[in-house]
Amino acid sequence: MINYKKITDETYWIGGSDRRLSRFENIFPLNSGVSYNSYVIVDDKTALLDTADISISDQFLENLSGVLDGKKLDYLVINHMEPDHCSQIATVVAMNPDVTLVGNAKTFTFLSQFFPELNEQKKITVTEGDTLELGSHTLSFVMAPMVHWPEAMFTFDTTTGVLFSADAFGTFGAIDAGIFADEYDFEKTFLNEARRYYANIVGKYGMQVQAVLKKAAGLDIKFICPLHGPIWRKDIAWFIDKYQKWSTYTPEDEDIIVIYGSLYGHTESAAQKAAALLREKSGKKVAVYDVSQTHASELVSEVWRCKKIVLFCPTYNNGIYIPMENFLSDCASLMVQNRTFALAQNGTWAPASGKLMTEKLQCLKNVKIVEPMLTIKSALHETDEQELDAFVTAVVEA
């Protein structure tokens, strides 16, 4: 059933949502699916901005045909060549053989790798600041390399102030009846998923995000149309400020998170006791997570949100407890910065996880490691209360 929606004059959303997908990129758990957004401008010339994932191909193609209503498709603007947005390019070309593909040089390198059969298709190669006239609408192109692929670009409609932002400003989560962020309680429904999306998908590329935010600051943006999640038409500055914080690795708040690994419950018990003392001494909110039960993408998102991270980890085969080691590897690969870590290790005969976690964290930029480290021998007892109190105090005062 055709289900497209109007954004502003002659500009339409023609996407859809996949609520069956359990893992984005076959890695990140999805609690409420994901949307795939695609857009059309119907002017003297018509333009399709990106396609969609194959999982919603029927809906996407119905929407495209419905909004064109028999008109010729003149341009397909390719802002991003990742398969969840480019999978329908060959199908669209087959349905519209005279369409001209619009992208940058790197776009067409990737296009030839995914769709070599389109090598002879009509193309326009654009660079920074180039424009494309559709009639009353003028499209201007903003290069956004490594946000989060090297070919990524934004398209800005100078007539309506619509910024088609590729994977920037996106979020996990299906879109329900409304396509606009202000139709939801965004902080309650989407903010955690927007942060998790940013931290795990784009987080490594803070410097590149900063570069494109500076470009965006010079545009009169009235709408932000991402490829995932709702469209922004109100409170745009609020969401851009989130990107400003996230891309500069600036904590959103002063909350503390405690992440523990535990084989038999002793390290968990110690972590819970420490969390209670941290809440009491700091007056801050303290969240506790089991590294074995919480997906690493959720933990990474919390690291992006909070300033202080407390890790309780048993020694395992003379090393770091495996789920904790995997989490720390994610932090390293995503280039976590500007955080304070405190470490507690447990071991029955040869505690070693603290030293090894320290070595991993010291590879991160501008990360502070609180002293003293807390060492637990098998289990925490009343005789350890003085050491625990000193540890918690050091975290609070760090």
C-alpha cells in the first residue's frame, strides 16, 4: 500500500521501517527495528535522494511510483553507498533507464564495485559546493567524508532549507505513524538509541563530524532528513548540540556507571556495594551493568553519556575476563576519549586484570585512571571496607 508523506513544498518521505530485523549490521541489537528513509523532490525535474534497504523494497518502490505519479525520474542523488541505502539503485535504474546518477568520484568508485552493470549509466560527478537545478529547487552538495564512509555527502536544498544528511543525525528505531521528531517524546523514545547509533556507528570519526558540523553552521537549515530515524523540523539546535558533544567526546552529564564482570557473583557483590557507596558519597546517579548480560553497544553508548566509568573485573586465565576485554577493545576501536576510569580487580591467587586493563586504557587519548586500584582476593569482606571506602572516595574526588 502506498504510504509516502509530505515534508515541505514538493519534498516527500518515501521510506519505511523494518521491525523484524534483530541486529543492525548483524552486530547491534535492535529493540524496536529501524527505519530506512528515502526522499523525493517533485519539481520541473524530479530527484530521488538515496534508495533503501532490500528488506523494505516493495514498500519503497510502491512509494516511489506513487509520489512520481507517472512523472519521469530525472536524477538519483546518492549521498551514501552503504548497502542499506543503495541496494535498490539497480532496480530504480531498470525502472527509469534515463535517470542520471548524481554523486562524487568516490561514490562512483563504490557504485562500480556493487553494481558494475551500471558503469555506462548517465552520471554527474559533483564536488564541494556544486549545485543542481531542479526548477524552483536548487541542490547544493556538501562533502562529508568518513561520516562514516569516505564517499558520504550531504545534499542541501537551498530553496526549502532541507538538509539530506545521509547517516548523520540518524537513530535506531522504527518510525511509527509520525515521521517528525517532534511527534514523539524524543528524549524518552529515541535519545538513547540516537546516542547508541552515533557512538557505535560514527563515534570513531569525531574529527570528521566536527568538520562537517562547521560546514553545516553556514547553512540556513530548517529540516534535517537523515537516512535512519525521524526528521527534524523543530529544536534542530538541540540535536546539533548533542552531535557537538558526542563528536568532541564531551560527557553529557556527571553520572557514574559501574560495569562489572563476574563468574560466580563475588565481583558482582563488590560492584553493587561500591555503586551504593558511590551514590551516597557523590549524590550523582549511578548505573550498574553486567558486562556479560549487556551488549557492548549499550555500554559504549553509556560511556559516551557519562564522565566516570568504574570497572570491576575478575582475572580469567591470567588475563582480563573475556566479555570485559571485548568491551575495552570496542572502546579502543571507537577511540573513546576524555573519560575517567577507576579499576577494581579480583583474583583468588594472582590478580592480574587491573594491570592489563590499565595497559589497554593507557592507549586511549586523554583518559585518566583513578588511583588507588581496588584489589579483591576472591570476595569482599568487612576487613576490606577501608580499602573500598578509599577507592570510592578517590572516584568521587577525581
